[in-house]
Amino acid sequence: LKGKRQVLKSITSRVRNKFNVSVAEVDNHDRWQLATIGICCVSNENRHANEMLSKVVDFVINSRFEVEILDYEIEILPV
């Protein structure tokens, strides 16, 4: 689990600093080979929020993190 925490800390801090979004591990805390990360941004335009989250996904996919993305979902919640 220590190795997992190091990788997650690297990903979350780099994403948080680059995109100014909230990032947290939201599931699979006790499984060392699997993590579920939640990323949140707030915007007054749906299009902007979707673009921002898409850029975050692209960043994680194209960065040299030691991870494999199995699935992702972008959900826009209108208020």
C-alpha cells in the first residue's frame, strides 16, 4: 500500500497544481493494485467544466505515471 500511496500522491498533487481542481481517492482504499480517484471542478459553463475535466484525463493518460486507466466518466451536474 505504501507504493500505491506514493503514486497516488504524485498524481493527485500534480493534477491539483496544474488544473486547480479538487482530487481525492474515493474508493478501493485497501486494494493495493486498484484506486478510484474523484476529480471535481466548478464552473459557470458546462462546456468549460467538460473541457477542463477532459484535459485532466488526457494529462493523466499521457503522463509518465505508473498507472493504467481502466475506465473514466465525466459527469456534469447542473445547479
